[in-house]
Amino acid sequence: MAITLRQESATGATTKGDSLTFSELDNNFIDILQNKIQAIQIDADSGSVNVGQSLSNGVLTLSGGTNITTSVTEDSAGNANVVINGTDLNTTYTIGAATDGANANFTLTGSDASTDTIQFVAGTGITLNVDSAGAIEIVNTVTDTDLNTTYTVSAVDSGSDAIIRLTGSDASTDDITLAAGSNITITPVGDTITIASTATAPDFAEGVLAGTNIDVTNDSTGQVTVSLEPVVDAVEFKDYKETIYTGGSTTGTITPDVANGNIQSITLSGNITLNALGNPETGQSMTLIVKQPASGGPYTLSSTMSFAGGTKTLSTAANAVDIISIVYDGTTYFASLSTNFS
């Protein structure tokens, strides 16, 4: 809607050049009321008001506060520019000299003429000293004269226990006690301590019982010897094998030790005499593989054992192999000779 003037001219209005009708006159007032005079709503952090009413003046006031100033200007376009300044936002502080006392205080002088203080507080075992230049010295007043104590063994006291007396460099005296206990005696002699056991060796044989094929003996020192003579009946072996003990080159009188195994092998380096086995027991047997050397020897066998058919003659070819089978019945060695394995 536009305002219609009768004969005057104005920006934003239409000039009719004639008398206005009632309608044109009314429309002019309606346009003023609805479009030209408007209240301005002002909102703040707290409160809200409307300013600018017909036939009255509305005033917007921006008030400053502590260290706050406000200013308003109008630019060429008719806009209002509001500036709010804080006068204490960029304060510069200067550290003054520290002052002495139970605590140490630094005084800060600000560019806004204010004065603040930073305080260093002393505590238990800590003191703060300020020198003439204002520097702070932090002093630890805690003392522990026992941290680096050097101890000297001064004496060993006698008694049911032994007490080793330590004299410290801080004039303190501490004791280390070596206490006797059950079956333990402690005997100090001068600076020497003897620790001895009074326990009696138990008769272990009391808890080990003899039985069938088991013998138990106990000597004066408490040493127990258990001997086993087991008898095994109706045993079936599968994939059975024995260790073959190699006796090496042999000559002279020999006594193959059954403790090394029941199958043994020897290579002759001279004539041999075989009359007995080493460490034999009734019922033991041995298979003895006898080899002539590569040089051919040949070397012979003599023996008091009872050989089958009385045959005791070894094979004579170089590298010849014979086998002697021996069974001992507790009195007599029964032997048989198998020759010329080739």
C-alpha cells in the first residue's frame, strides 16, 4: 500500500494533483499505522521490552558496569553501532620481590593499579627462606640419621640363643638373635657361633618289613638295605630284545661280568681262558659271541667249564664267528660251543 498525496511530493508517496476521496484518505492513515510506525522489541539476557510507539518516544539504554564502558554511533546508512569495552581484560602484572616469613610471598602489581599476591606455603619438614635478592630457597628440615648407618659387630652373647650385637655409627645399638629350636642348639664361643643338630637318626628299618623274596637289614648308623629276589612265573614276552655288550679286544684269562648284560661280544687278540663269569648268581646264563681277528690268528680257547661233547675248539679262519652258551646252576658252569657261523 502506498500513501497518496493531493498535491505535494514525497519519496515513497504518490501525488494525485486533485482532491482525495474518503477511501484514499483512510488508506493513507491505515498505511501509516500498519507499515510506517512499528514498535522495536529489545531482548536481553534478562527482560524484554518494546520501544517506539505512535506519539511517544522509546529509548534503548545500554549501561556499562564495573570495568565495562558502552558507546553508540550512527553510520551513514542510519544504522546504530554499539561498542562495549572491558577495561580490565588485558592486565599486565609485574612480579615484585618475595617477602620472607613462615611462607614466601610474591607481590604482583597490575597495570590496572591492582595488587595481587602469589604465596608459596611451607609444610612439615619444609621451610622457605627468601634471600636479599628476593629468591626463594626451599629447605628440607627432615633429618634421618639412620639412613646411612654403618654397623659393627661388637659382641656375641651366650645363652640358649645367640645374640649378635651391632653398634651403629649413629650411636644406636641393634641386636640380631639366632634362636635355637627343636633339635637345634646354638653355642657362641667368642665371635664364633656353632649350630648343631641334636636329632637322633631314626631306625628306618622299623617301617620296612621283610617278606617273601625280600630281605631287610639295618646297620648301626640307621642305613637300611633292602634286597629283592623276585620270582616271576608264566611270563610271556613279545618283541623281546636284549642289549649286546661289546667287550672289545680280549686275551688271557677272562671273566665276562653278567652285570653288563647277558649277551656279550668279544674279538680275540690272543689265546683266552674262560673258567667263570663275573658276579654270577644261581640260574644265570650268558651268550658269548667270540670272533677271530681279521689277521686270522687263529687264537684258542681253554676252559674248566663243562662243554657239551667236550668240544672246546674254536674256528680258525680270519673273522670267524663262534657262539658259546653258558648256564650256571650255582656250582657248575655248563657250556656249549656253536662254530663257524657263516
